[in-house]
Amino acid sequence: MKKDKVFTKPIEKQFEFDEDVAAVFDDMLSRSVPFYKESQEITKHFTSRHLKNGSIVYDLGCSTASTLLSIERDLSKERVRLIGIDNSKAMLEQAKKKIDAFDSDIEVLEGDILEFDYQKADVFISNYTLQFVRPLVREKLIRKICGSLNENGVFIFSEKIISEHKLLNKELIDYYYDFKKEQGYSQYEIMQKREALENVLIPYSESENIKMAKECGFSHCEAVFRWGNFATFIAIK
């Protein structure tokens, strides 16, 4: 796994999922997202409970397909279509290399998750993707996901979140930066990435995410895992 050194040099543009990021993305995730492996396991567990022969699973913003590969490894005899969608060619190139290496049947497609023509599915997954969708159209995407799910289908999504309490929000951010330092990131790298993500990553609070899901047609939504300002949600149609 190639080590993430993207922000060891001065930034020249806003954050984007380009070739530089794609080449180190797996390391970036493991060192930048607290308990990423555990949230993946939760996603895999609840995905598997909603699968049957002929089920379709969509991973929106699938990046290098790690989540879908993890789900596929644990599938039993069910015939399931695992489909990843991403708008980054660089990410999909990395995903295809891994899919080929594991002789996987996962499908990865380049596309806009807002405009994609989804088939009826039992599970939608979105790991740290909604936060990059502009708030003006985020609700439109959630409505589309809900409308594309079969009855009792689930939408499992992980997001960086903010606290509605100003002081606590600052303390959570400080706590997170301490975590990143423990993973080997320098103060300079942390500040460089923060600047690059300004106005690109726009998180909601836990309650805002839940409210959005319910207002867009889901009967229930709750956080099933949380560490500081990171959370994994399950929304049920």
C-alpha cells in the first residue's frame, strides 16, 4: 500500500479525487478515518442481512472498491450484483486493478450518482460521499436512493459530522487532529488538507442527517456507530 504524502507539499488547488489521491487512497482512509475498518465491518454485516438471490447492491462513490470487495468475500451462494459508481476515472482505474487481482465479479461504472439510472436494489452504500455533494442537491440524491430501493431496503452511509454545540464541535475537531497526528500526519499536512477541503467537504450534524433521510422517504434512520465527529447511519425504507 503506497503511503499518503499528498499534503507534505504546498497545495495548489482544492481537494479532488485525482491521480495523486487515488494512488494513496487506501492508506489515506486507514489513517484519516477513525475505526474505518470497523465501520466497514458494520456496513458488510447489515448489507449481508438484506441480500437474497438476485439482489443488487450499489456503492455510491465506490473509490477503489474496497467495501464491495469485502462484501463479496463473505457472500455465500446468493447470486448478487455488486455495482460501484464513481465519477473519478483515477479511482476507478485503481478499483479495476484490485478487481482483476481478486478475479472479482464486481462491476464499477463511471457516472454521476445524481443522474445515474438505478435499477431496483436492496442495499445502497455511501461511505463519506454525501459530504461532497452540494447541500442544494443532497436531498434530491437521498430521495432518488429511497425511490430506487425495494421495500424494506436499506441505505447504509458513513459521514463526517459536526456538533451543534460550538465549543464541543471545536473539541471534537481537536480530538480528531490528535488522532491524525498519532497516525503519523504532521501538523503541516493536517492544515494543508483542511485548507484544501474548505468549501468542498460540507458535513451535516447527526440530527440533520437523520432528519434528511426521514424527510426523503425513509421510515427510520439512526446512527449505529460513532467516534467523535464520524458516524455510520442506517436508513430503512
